[in-house]
Amino acid sequence: MNAYLLGALFFVIAIVGFVLQNDTQVTVQFITWISSPISLAVVVLISASVGALITFLLDSYRAFKTGQKLRNLINQNRKYEKEIQALTGSKPSPKSKEEV
């Protein structure tokens, strides 16, 4: 996690340095849309913000799916432990930290 934050901080510093050095006016063309002249710094900031938002949304989806899979595996493990207890007649094992 610290390496991720350090990388993000480095990226932000690089973007700020780029923005401060590039204040020229540019025209953005996207498919058939053409913008009026706008500062290159604004274009870079908007692009970086949209990229960060897309990355956040994709990572949130991945984290949700991972959590869902973990819950399913924990429930499956509990079911198998109950089956083992029923077959062997042993006492239930103490709860592990992962189940909490």
C-alpha cells in the first residue's frame, strides 16, 4: 500500500510540474467534436482526473468481486466443517480470525 501511495504522489508531482511548464493554448479534437482553444494544463488535468476516476471504478469493482468470493469461500468452508463434524462426531473447532 505504501508503494502505491508513493507512486501516486510521484505521479501527482509530475503532473503538477508538467502543468506549470505547459500553459500554451491547444485545440482538442475528438472524433467530430472540436473544442475552442484551451490551456494545455487544463487538458492534462482533465485527462488525469478522468483516468484516475476510471481506475478507481475498475478497482472498486475488483475489490467488490474479491470480497464476494471471499464470503462465498468462508461460507463453503463452514459448510464443510459442519459436514466433517457430523461424520466424525468431533467437537467444533474454535473460530479462526479469518471467519470474523
